[in-house]
Amino acid sequence: MDPSTFLRDLVTQLEPNATVVGIEAAPDADRYRVQLAGTTGVVADCELARTDVEAAEQSSEARRRLASVLKRCADDVVAPVPDGRA
């Protein structure tokens, strides 16, 4: 699977209100820079090792680790929605 598609799908599953606005391969080609935007008007950058992304496409444990990193990044760009319980 294409890493861009994999990362976009994973972010959408983790946080539906976050959007991947850019994925760039670092000049040294061993890292990806993923840019996320959401409901706060903030754009957050996440640096991911290429080997971690490739492993996450094959292994559920590696996918959980990568998901954890992306979720923390997505939490920075999505405002919490109150549930009405006060």
C-alpha cells in the first residue's frame, strides 16, 4: 500500500476531525513529515521514521505504536467537544 494512503486512512480512523494536509519525505529519505489540521486552526507536524511506517503496514503492534504518535499529534489540532454533562 502507498504510505500516503495508509497514513491518511489511519489518521481518519483515529480522529475523524483531523485531516492530513501534507506528507513529505525528508531530504534524507528515512523520515516522513506528516502535517495535520483540524478544528482549532492549528497545523501540527509529526516526524515519522520510514521504517516505522513500513512496519505498521505489516504488523498490528507497530500499527498501534504509530497510531499512538499520530493520535497525540491529532489531539493538538482538534478541539474537544463537550458532551453536555456538567
